[in-house]
Amino acid sequence: MYVCSCFGITEQQVRQHAETGACTPRQIAGACKAGTDCGSCVRKIQALLGRGACPRREALDPVVLTTTAATAATAAASVPAPTAAEAA
């Protein structure tokens, strides 16, 4: 069945893109242009993707997120607090 009649994208194609990592309507649009013309298929795409269809980012690469969070915390701690004269 066609999901996007503007570009001739089927449910099967949307599901294939989802299996390869497209988890949002915007990512589907980037993969096959579905949803970028009239927009009437965006809700259909959302329904096909469903809630919780994709793993959370933390589950994908926890090392990168931990490293990024640690780097941000270190950077924030190294910024000196404003003096009383600067704050006024």
C-alpha cells in the first residue's frame, strides 16, 4: 500500500528504512523524500514507526554519551564564577 503518493513510497519501503535506522518521520524523509511535498503522509509514517520502535540513543552507544557528558561537566566546572564586581 502506498504511504506517500507524491513520491510513490510504500509501507514496505518505510519499514525498510526504519529497519536500517530511520526512526523519525524526518529521517524517513531524508531517506526517501516521503512527507516532504504535501505532508499528508506524515501521520501515516508516524503510525508505521510507532512509539518505541527505535532504541534509545543511550542504548546505541553509551560510551560516547558518557564521554560527552563527562567532557561537558569538566568544561562547565572549569569556567570561573563571576566576581561580585562582574555580577553587579
